Amino acid sequence: MVYFALLAIAVSLLAIAAFGCGIGQGIAVYGAANGMARQPDMAGKIQLVMFVGLAFIESLTIYSLMVSFILLGKLPKTEAVLEVIQHAIK
């Protein structure tokens, strides 16, 4: 039973990882926009580096989504968990 509880916690932590990726993307775009505003001549290079960085951040998001789907497949059905809880209460 502890194994399934840890799986459920892992899936929820992966959702937090996706939230962190969204925050990271916002910070990256903010920094790039600031850099382009300060040095308009370098806008093309800054934009290229920003897109590469966003691609790496987005790949982390996709990997966390994939791992969460794999872990969700390992969780038992809700009915089975409820039966175990009912037997533990009795």
C-alpha cells in the first residue's frame, strides 16, 4: 500500500515540475525581452538563444508528462484501493 501512495505522490510532484517549467519559460522570455530592449542590434542572436533555451525547457515538460503517464498506468484501480481501505478499517 505504501508503494501505491508513493506512486501517487510522484505523479503529483511531476505536475509541480511542469508548473516550474512554465515559470522558467516566463523568466526566459522576460530576460530575452529585456536584452532586446537594451540592445536592439543583438535582437536576432538573443532571440535564437531564447528559442534554444525554451526548447530545452519544453523538452523537460514533455518528459515529465510522459513519466507521469507511465506512473499513472502503474497505479491500481480506485475500486481496489477503496476495498483495501475498507478492510483496513474493519
